[in-house]
Amino acid sequence: MKFLTTVLLSFAFFTLSAQDVSSTTSGFSFEAGGQYANWSSNSNFISDLAELDPDGYGYKIGVGYGFSEKLSLRLAYSGVDFNLNENWTKFAVTGLDVYGQITFGGTLQKFRPFLGAGISTRSMKVDPVTVAGVGEFELKNTGLGFFGTGGANYHFLPNLAGAFQLNFIAGSFSENTISGEQVDLDETVDLTIIALSLSVKYFFEY
């Protein structure tokens, strides 16, 4: 009888322990994956580029630190190739996102939705761009914007998850150069990006 009681208590403890570790989002984490992005602009300066090549594919890598199961700070670097129609030698956008994130649910759940907001830097390079009657040049634009995100983690293991994420970036390019020469414009060179990504996340502190 005593042996049976010990076995039952051990099984109950194991079951509760297993339930406690269905997922974790606290501590340090790393992620890597791919993304699809669409961009647009109302600026006369670059709107033609968006009409020619609005879509692109790329990568993202990121790190984060979860102060708790709910609140975390994340940094993500991404790059997207928009030269799908091969109109250019290079047409790429890179950037860094810094944002706070709230993760919903608890450690008993494998499916953990999240929302986040922060700031984003973006740098665009197009080479070459043609100026009629003048020649071909390299265009570079850099700027800052708002970053908003939402998505969900699905934990295959407590510390290993697949993530679906939708990002929204709205900002403007504050520096615009053609072959290294600053261009002064009488308009705001705005930028909007919507990106969908699939990635794998690993949480170290488990």
C-alpha cells in the first residue's frame, strides 16, 4: 500500500511538473527566420520604385530578454531583397527594430500570442538609378519610424517555438543621397512596410 501511494504521488508530481513547462518566454532568447515584405511611399522621389518592385523576400535574426513571462525587450535585424523583377543590380532594405513585447497566456499553454511596439531604423539601397540625360547613380536612404507587431509563438518544446509575426513600420527617410551626395527635397520621403515572418525561437533559461 505504501509503495502504491509513493508511485501515485510520484506520477502526480511528474504530471504537474510537465504541465508547468509547456512553454517559457522568460530570460534570454534567440530567433532566426524568413520574411515576406511589401513597401509603399507617397513621396514623388521614390514612389516609382515602390510601383515597380513593391514586394520582396528576406531574413530576420533577433535576440530578446524576458523580464517575466509577460514582458520582454527584443531587438531584431532584418534584410529584404526587393529586386524580384531584376530591374536593378541591387535593391535592398535593411533595418533594426527595438521594441517592447507583451506575451499572453502562461506556462501551461503551448500557444502564446503577443503584441509589441517600438522604433525601427531602415536603410534602402538602389543601384543603379537612372537620371535621364545625366547617367546612372547609387541611391541610398536612411530613416526612423514607428514599429508595431503582433503574432504568436507555438512551443514544440518549452524552450523551442515556431513563431508567426506580422510587422508594421511607418516612418520617413531623413537622409537621401545619390552617389554619396546629399539630396535636399521639399517633401517628406515617407515609407510604409508590412512584413510577414516565420521564425524559430530558442529560450536559453529553461
